[in-house]
Amino acid sequence: MSEEKRWYIFTFGCGQQHANQYVRIYGTFGSARQKMFDRYGSEWSFQYTQEEWDDWERRRPPYLPIETMLEEIGEDK
């Protein structure tokens, strides 16, 4: 994985406390992932780059719920 800093999107699974919500975190792949574990433990599902997330948003089937942002964590947090 690249050590380039960028925005990552983390989603929660069906039945988890924050289902249908997402968290946006800035950092490297590993540092963003660690921030997510520090904040939410293992109670989340997937990690996407911002580009992957934007692509998913364009292709999302209309019957699926639209997730809302739960939190945004910048580089300084």
C-alpha cells in the first residue's frame, strides 16, 4: 500500500451500531486504518479511498440506502 496521505472512507455493516453511516479520515492507508480502530474498534466493515467511494456513489443502485457522514477526522486528530 502507498504511504501517500489521502482521504479514506470507512463504512459500517448492517446490524452494527452505526449502520448506514460512514467516517472520513485523512492519512496514509495504515494511519487512517489505525485511527478507525482506535475510535471504533473492529465494529466497522470496509475501507475505501475517496476515489473508490466517489465511484461507488455514482454507481449506487437506487434501492440501497444513502449513508450519512458520522464523523470526519483530519490529519491533526
